[in-house]
Amino acid sequence: MECSAMSPIFILGPTGCGKSAVAVELARLLGRAEIVSADAYQVYRALPVLTAAPSQAEMNGVPHHLIGTLDVRENNDAATHARRAQTCIDDIIARGSIPIVTGGSGLYVKFISHGISPAPPSDPSLRAELQALPAEEAVRRLQELDPEGAAATNLQNPRYVIRNLEIVLTGGKPLSYWRNNWQPQAAGPGFHLTREVAELDSRIVRRAEFMLANGAIDEVAALPDELSSTAAKTLGLSLIREYLAGARTRAELTAALALATRQYAKRQRTWLRREPWATPLACCQSAAADILSTLKSARFLN
């Protein structure tokens, strides 16, 4: 909490926890704040329902940035998003307002809060070569080259395994080297909103049902065949395409979407537990007021 009032405030949490509503309420309590999204997929304008992007009514008159700004054929990545977010943050500060960054996409948040990783960028030819490997072979190679880094990697997620193996091969150093050379202090105070797992799971099930009943299927049906590699990874998109192709019933789709979202939320909770700079806070009716009180106590606000 040693940052000045010209630093962003970070409101983080797993999908479905209610962080967007808390961020809006905090902005209204502050009276001079704007919200910058750190969500990897809400940036796509064609998928507002499937990505649970806040509606104009939910924004409640608070300016939002990096929501619904890209075509689904445009790529997005954590570094690019962080640069765009920093431009928004600088502009908000120049207007005399306070930036509130909110989202649950781990690497996107990390690049905004702690700067873009010094690790080497992706090498398309090497990436293609590694993606052609059997999953177990990629895991074996990472374990041989960087046992410590492999132990800290989710080896069940091929995307993480491939990226970490690419970093080790391209950079010639273990993953710990790049982590240790990352900006150690966050750009501003952070809060990690929590809910009981059973409560969060229930909210996720209701949200899956709401999405499918309120336009998510039509959104996916209207998409072009060719999507950017980022947009194609939108949670639930492939499941809905399977449903549209007749491979799933509506009930199976609902159950699969809720399960995939719960699994994603579990991974987000795991990541957030490794981010001690973000203060855990129960997501309740008074969460925004509690954050405001904490910021005032820490003399973050004038």
C-alpha cells in the first residue's frame, strides 16, 4: 500500500465472483474513477454474453476501457493487452481520475500490475515444432531441462507446458531466472475477492444457464469461420460449436459449460493464492466500501 493515489487499484477474483460489480461500486464511491479490463476475452465485441462483459446498465455510468474493442479475427495477447491497458491508465490519470483494473486472466493482470515479463517472446517456428510433440514428450523435455520449473508448471495444461518449454529453450535459462527478474512490486494496491467454493459454483451454474438462454448460442452461430487464436480460446465457444453441430444436447451443453467454468475458476483461485500482493477480501455487499476504507487507512487516497 505504498503507492500514490495516481496508481491503479486492482480488483481481482475468479470468474463469477462479482468483481465487476464491486469495481463499479468502488468507482462510484470514489467519484472520479474509470475501469480498465484485464480480461483476455471481453475485449471481443462479438461475444459480450459468452464473455460476461458488463452491459451498459451494469457499467452504471462508469467509463470502461478495453471491453468490446476488437474484432474476433484480431489476435490479443497479454503483452499487447498490457500495453493498451497502460495507455488507458496513463490517460485516466492525466484526466485526474483513478484507474481501477479488474479481471481474472492471470497473465494479463500480471503484465499490467508488474510489467511485461522479461522472458523471451514466442518463436512461431519453435512453437509449431513443440506443439507437434506428444503431450508426454513435451512434459518429459521440460522436466529434463528445468526440473524446478516443471514442478511449478501445471503439467496437465499443454499450453503452459509448451510456453514454458519454449522460454527455457529460447532464453537458455530456467524459468526461475525470468520470474526473479520480474518487477517485484505491484503498480498499485490489489484486492482478491473470494467466495465460498459451493457458493461460487452455484453462481457459475446460474450464469451458464443465463448465457445460453440470453444470446450466447446466437453469438457463436454468427461468428466467422476464421477466428484469431485468442478468440478461438474463449471459454465455452468450442462447446457451443459442438452443440450447433449436433454433437451435444442442450442439457449436455449447459452441464459442460458450467463444468468448464468451474474448472477455470479453480485454476484462477490457485493463481491468486500465489499473488500475496493482492489482499483477500470476502465478496459481499459491503466489499466496495471495505476496499475504500482500507485504501483510506493506508493513506492511498487523499
